[in-house]
Amino acid sequence: MDILNYINGQLRPAQGDAWLQNPSPRDGQVFSRIADSAAADVDLAVEAARSAQPGWEALGSQGRHDALMRLAALVERDMEAFAQAESRDNGKPVALARKVDIPRAISNLRFFATAILHWGSEAHATDGIAVNYTERSPVGVVGCISPWNLPLYLFTWKIAPALAVGCAVVAKPSEITPLSAYMLAERCVEAGLPPGVLNIVHGTGAKAGAAITAHPEITAISFTGGTATGARIATVAAPMFKKLSLELGGKNAVVVFADCDFDMMLKETVRSSFSNQGQICLCGSRILVERSIYERFKKDFVACVKALRVGDPQDETTDLGAVVAEAHLQKVLGHIALAKEEGGIVLTGGERVHLDGPLKDGWYMAPTVIEGLGPLCRTNQEEIFGPVVTLQPFDTEEEALANANSTRYGLASVLWTNNGTRMHRMAHALKSGVVWVNCWMLRDLRTPFGGMKQSGVGREGGEEALRFFTEAKNVCIKL
Ligand code: NAD
């Protein structure tokens, strides 16, 4: 199977006929090849986008809404095929792709398609002597670069607001999980999306991604991925004065107070630790537990984790599928070795899981729980992005807060308490862009989403995304 670029409305290989291999994490076997694009392909995509953008903008918000809604309907029609593809490409349980990834991708398209119909801008009357109004116009041609962990979910989270406001897009999904974006391109053709409005260029970050970042006609870059990659992109894009939205790594704390609803907290903390094999930027990876319930939590949590089923992603009863790539599996195992060197005690997991038969070469890992490490060691400071969490006890709220805020990241925090004042006090003091209280991954697409510190720059979601992809112009009329 060939995963082709989508440029100017056509599905086509990269120039020079270059290809990358695409293995499935489920069995380690190559099942497709990916267009290995370079700067020349990005040039073609930008040219197509530049030609298409004025017409797309002129279509008006209703016309763009209609096109995005047609696309959403086609993804919904083919939900099962998308879920199977996402699972095959990424290793995630198909049940998760069915429940989370694909429905959310459809919601992203519909949310921004309709948001644009309801969006207004500001006007300011100035003391009876002037009227100001703010005009918001699409920034032009934008670059959207997305990661492998939630492939179609994060890809659509970027392209939908950009398209809704009237930008034309050159997008690059991760070369590790390109399949669902390719399937989306096929649906774009079927939906009659005007050629050039959305262009999807496949290939590596070093070649295709870097060419998007550096292209002088691309005026804004929306990127989700690792912090080091974000820094590299900023180095190139900032001196060119491109608008930048960076959604980067995390090392999220889950803070558990003794007064929480224990059973609900336990169930949700298992989920926030190991959903998608722990490969969600919002997963809690440092679990801080008030000392009076630490031993009880440890015992019950480890028992729940031991009961999780690592298995075939296609099996409905699987809790954890495969991690995304062999190199990633080795990286995560390397972090566990480091944790042991640092004095950590592995309470459960800690090793690769070998499945039988046709899945013997798949990249599976046991969910891992580690204790005995302080807040400042590398294990508790560096992003692992796999099925690994650490447990740390705390005595006071101040200690929990200092620990939670002690990393260079600030993406999300999870707080478990039924004390109302503490809830607000802690939520205010936690240095992260998202704070979940007594829940996890409960999303309202209207809310600002993004990280503080080295977890990112800017916010996505709702009007934040619509603003990002537009330029504001103030028009002042003297009365
Ligand atoms: P990554 O940074 O390796 O790659 C992300 C994307 O950037 C890919 O499409 C890749 O090809 C591209 N890329 C790589 N080098 C590039 C370059 N020099 N120029 C332009 N593009 C380049 O990240 P990943 O491994 O795919 O994803 C995992 C990371 O993403 C984790 O750190 C995770 O925390 C983060 N993430 C963050 C969020 C968030 O919302 N903050 C969401 C999901 C994932």
C-alpha cells in the first residue's frame, strides 16, 4: 500500500519517487510505504495553497462550513475503517480509536466548521469621538505539523480551525503514523474540497517538516510534538516573524489528597497513567499521594495495573496495545534502567512483553509503576511518554505543590480532593495550562488548551485557535 501526498487536489508520490517504510507496531511488519517528501514537494504544496487561498476565503464562512461538514460526514461514514487504520499504524487498541480518536477527529471538523458561523469580532466606541472595529482576516498559507500519538485527532485539531477561518494549509502528519491523514485526503477528494485548500505532505521532520517551517510563503506554523523539536522550529521560524503555536511535551503531576473519592480516583488514575500506552501528552506520569493513604493507594493501584491486559490491539478486551515504534520502546526501557540506577524500585512491569504467534515481533510493554525516587531525579524530571509512572508520598499541600511545579514542563495537572477551598487554591497555584479536578481528559473544545513553561507557546481550542490563524486589524473611524 502506498501512502501518497495530497497536493492541489491530487494524490501523488513524492518527486523523485522516494519512499519510507511503514511498519505496524502490532507485529513489527512493514505494511505500507510512505511518500518521502522533500523541499520540492513542499514548494508544490505551497504554490497550490497560495493559488487556492483567495477563492477559499471568498467562499465565505457558510461555504467553508459546508465543505468541512461534508468531510466530517465522510469520516463518520467510514469510522470503522479509520479506527482499524489508526490502530494498525499506531499500535493503540482499536477500541480506543473507535471511542476516542476518530469520534474526536469528527468533532474537531464539526466544531470549527460551526464555530466560524458564530464568530464575531470586537468593536470599541471611543468617548463619542471615534468608533473602532477589529477585522480578523486569515493569515494566508499556514503549516500544520502533528505527532504520532493521536494521529487523526491532533491533525484535524490543527487543520480544522485553519480551514474554517479561510487559510489554506500545508500539513504534515508524523511519518510514524501517516495512514489516517492519507485516508482523510481520499475523503477530501470525495467531498469535493477545492484543490489546494488542504495539502498533505508526507515524510520526515528533518526534510518535509523543516521545509514547511522554513518556507517564506508560510506565515504561521502550528506544531504539536516534542519540546526539542519545538525549539528547533522556533529557531527557524522566529527570525522570519512567523506566527507560532507550539504544543510540546509534558511531565504531568497527579496530586491525590486523602479526602478524595478514593474509588473514582483509583479508576481514573489507572486511565490517566496508561491510556494509549501512556503516550498521551496529558497522561499523569508523576503520582503524588498524601502519606496517610500512600500504602493503601500503592497496594490497590499496583493490583489494578497488574490486572491490565497487554495484548493484540485488535482484540476488544485489550487495555494496552503496542507502543508506537521499536526505537520508542527502547527509549522507554532505557528510562526504566535509569530509574533503577537512580534507586527506583519497580513495583510492577518494567519489561518488554513478548506476545505469541504472528505478534511475536510487535512492540509491547508491561505497564510500569516505580517508587522510591525524589522529585528532582531525571526519572521524575524528563518526559518518558510511555506506560511508566512514579509514585511519591507527600505530607503537606505546600510540599505537593512544590513537587508538582518542579519540572521545566507545565502542560497539565490532575488534582484529587473534595476540599473546595484547597481545590481552588491548588488550581490557582499549579503552573500548568490545564488543571483537571476530580477528572481527567474531560474536554470541552471551547476551552483554551496548551502548556506553560517548556510545554509550549500559545493556546489552541475554541476562539484561541481561530485568533491564531487570523490577523487582527483595528480600523478607527473618527466621527
Ligand atoms: P516529534 O517532535 O518528534 O515530531 C512531531 C512532528 O514534528 C512530526 O510530524 C515530525 O516529523 C515533525 N518534525 C520533526 N523534526 C522536525 C523539524 N526539524 N522541523 C519540522 N518538523 C519536524 O514528536 P513525536 O515524537 O511525534 O510526538 C511526541 C511528543 O509530542 C511528546 O513530547 C509529546 O508530549 C508531544 N505532544 C504534545 C502534545 C500537546 O498538546 N502539548 C500533544 C501530543 C504530543
